Amino acid sequence: MSQTFDKVMSIVLFIVGILFIVQATQISDSAYGSAVGPKTFPLGLGIVLVLLSLRLFYETWRQAVKARLAKGPEDPSKTSSIEAKKFLIIFASAIAYVFFLEIVGYVITTFIFLLIGFQTMERGKLLFSVIISAAFSIGIYYLFSVVLGGSLPSFPTF
């Protein structure tokens, strides 16, 4: 993607990470006295998101400085229409994923979302994309629901 897009997204993701951290600290502690409570996972995600957004901003800034030193000021990079189209497809599928998660269930919705994402990023290798999408969605559902005893939206009842 373009350097401008990367810089803007790093700032947006930094703000989202800070919001995750702030909201996670407002979740109550575990009732059982365990060190790992309901706020541990969102707090960890927020910290990781903040760190990765800082890394993205630094790498983008460093790349821009190297480009300027190597060949002088370069033309402002513009996002190509193909990259913008890929972004919009994945963004729309993420919105649809959130909308259909409760209705269709975790396994089917996650499988379709991952398949769309894989095929958007790299056309072809459909069988490989289907296998990875199915293995991931079924594996995470089994791990979270059966092994850890959590709850995810199950299969549709219609």
C-alpha cells in the first residue's frame, strides 16, 4: 500500500489500541481470584495493537526517509485502484461477518470470511484457501468451545 495510507492506518490502529486498553481496564476482575480474568485478553490485544501500530508507523517513516535520501523527493504515492478495491472487499466482508455471525454461526461465517479474504489477497489456489479456512474455523471453534468451555455462536437452526 502507499506510505500515506500506512501512516494514517497506523495512527487509527494506535487510537483503537488505546481505546481497547482503556475499556479493558474497566472490566471487572475475576470472581474466582484468578490472575487471568476477563480483562486479560482484551488488554493484551490492545497492547499488541498499540505496539504493532507504532512499529508500522516507524517502518513507514524509515522507508520514506530512505527513499528521499536515495533519489530525492519522490512523487506522492497513490493507492492503486486494485489495492483500494481489495481493501473495500475485505472491509465489506468484515462488516458482513459481524452482521451474520449470530445468524449463521461462527464456523460458517468465519469460513466464508477467510475464504473471501484469501481469494481477495491472492487469486487462485482455491483448494488451498478452502482447506485453510475450514481448518482454522473448525479448529478454533473446537478449541474455544470444547477444550476451553467457552461459547461461540453455533450452527444455524433454520
